[in-house]
Amino acid sequence: MHIAWLGKKSPFCGNVTYSREVTNALLGRGHRVSFFHFAQESPGNTPAHEGEEVSLPCLFHSQIYTIPSPRSSKILTQALERLKPDVVHASLTLSPLDFVLPEICEELGIPLIATFHPPFDHRVRNLTSGTQHLTYQVYAPCLANYQRVIVFSNLQKELLIRLGVPADVVAVIPNGVDADKYCAGFSTIKSDLKADRLFLYQGRVAPEKNVESLLKAWKRAKMKPGSKLAIVGSGPLAATLMPFYGPEQGVHWLGFVAEEQRRIELLRGADVFILPSLVEGLSLSLLEAMSCGVACLATDAGADGEVLENGAGVVLGTQRVSTQLQTLLPLFQDHPELSAMLGLKARQRVLERYTLSRNITHLESLYHEVLDEQRSKPALLPSIISQ
């Protein structure tokens, strides 16, 4: 099958990782993938068509949204006409182009699938979650024009249905992780940091991730000298927070780690993974930590509570995160058997529900389903005309 994939290659974010992992897995199963991605325009630049990649011009792109060039829809249309894919799959980048894709693909007669994964909170509990809920409200009428919309959780599906997206359009296929690659193994990080117990956060250091609540809880809990907190990632709040929380408090800022194997080593060395987000989609970092057998504490923002439900981890409320963590951090520090038990349960949950292989199989079935529907359309035309 030939899939035209529209996604992101930069800057690094969950959309980039999702696009890379899924398209690599599809290629590994023998499918052909043409990767469409945005590249910022500069004087003299022309759109690139390198092998199976198509570069679409944009005026601006970030981890959150993209502003395409006025030429991008024309270039996309011409490339699709030339490549003639069986299916277009858009990992939506929160851009105006998302709203014209259904019209482009309908004119070309190509089935269109979206993955819609902006972070959300199923309850509107704060300004951040309210803003994300507005994103879902704005997108819902457009998503109804896609053949299928993939979301990562039943909570997301219920939200989109309430906003008017037909139930048969929405398909739940969660994020998946390569459980053979992300697994328990050797790590030097604890000896590097001189840690007896290692707590780890991995993600953007941004307001919606609520890292400040974790740091406040860590400071107030008065953790033992052998307990260390590693912050893996970068973002707009890092420079503000770092001067107040440093090695003297047992906090180590490791910055953005680009190399995947190093990130795996960091997870393997951790005793507890903490995700205090105010809004989420389905955190791939959380799944990676669980797959490595790390005990996980995460808020019930987005689908993360659904991932950890029924004993696979500790689910926090998004309100008063700092207070909850202030109680839990010493508990996990003083009772290593608790983190060991939860780590085993976390790994088992990934194997049951969230392996990449399992989810790619579901995606292939979805592709065949929409292709079968597309092929059946001409047979319906005579009866429609006769009416």
C-alpha cells in the first residue's frame, strides 16, 4: 500500500516522534510511504521532492502550530496528483492546511485519515485545559469531513462525539512503543548522579507540563541526600526555574537529550517517573517509562489516567499536584519495593495495550477499511442518480 503521510520532522515534539515511529514501522512492513512535511521558506527556496519526501513551504512552525505558505496547498495537491497514493494520512499539525485537506483529497478521490492529538483535559479545570478544549471545538466541524479520525483514547473519542464528529468516523488507536527496545537494562545514570533513588521527569519545561509543581513538592518534601530528581528536556521555563532548584536541592537539569539510546538509558536507571501535566494527549514519554519497567506517577490529564488505571501506576488529580507529590515522594523514596511492584505492572500494561506492533496492525486494518469504502462508492452512484 502507498501512504502519503503529512506530518512534522522538526522541531522535536510528540508529533515528530509519532510520525517517525509509525512511518518507520509501516516501511518495515513493506508499505510505501511518501512523507510530506513543512520546511520554513527562505529567499530562493523551492519545494523539495527528494525521493519519497515532499517539503511543503511554511512561514512559521513550532512545537505547537504551523503557518503554511499560501503556495503550500497547491504544492501539496500537485505532489499528490503526481504520486497517486492509496491513502493520505495527516498527523495534524494545528495549521490552516488541516481545514482544506478534506476538499483537496475529495477532488483527487483519495481517502483521508487524520491523527488528532492535541493535549486535552476531559474536565475544564483551569485556563490551560479551557484553551485546549476550545481547540477541539474549533476542529470538530472540520474533522467530520475526514474519512477517519484517529485519537489515542476513549476519552478523546467521547469528547469529539459530543462536539459533533460522527461516532463511526472516530477510531481509537493509542500511541505505541517498541517494547523490545524500551525495556529494563543497564544504566550508569544513578552512579553518574550519585543517587540511591532516582526520580525522573522527561518532557518540555513549559507551563502546561506543570514542572514547577513537581519542583516545589520536591523542595518541601525535604528528600534525603541520596535521592535525586533528574529533569530531562528543555523549554521556555527552564531558565527561570533552574536558578532556584539545583544540585544543592538534589535537582539535576540534563537538558534536551536528542539521542534515543541515551534517553532509554536514563529511563532504565530511574526508580520513579513523574508527569505532572495540566493537559496531555497520550504521553509517549509515559509509555516509554512504563515499558522500561519504571513506576509512574502522572496526572489524569488527557488519556494518561486511562493508561495507569486499575493499578498500573499512581494517578494524580490536576488540582493541587504539589500537595499530592509532597506526600508521595517520601513514600516512594523510603519503600523501594513499592516502585518495583508498580514498575512490573506498568510494563505489563504496555505489553497488553500499547505496543507499537499491535497498534500498527490496527492502523493497517483501518487503511484497508477506508479503501474498501472508497472502492464501493462508484457502485452506489447509479442508485443515487435514479432517485
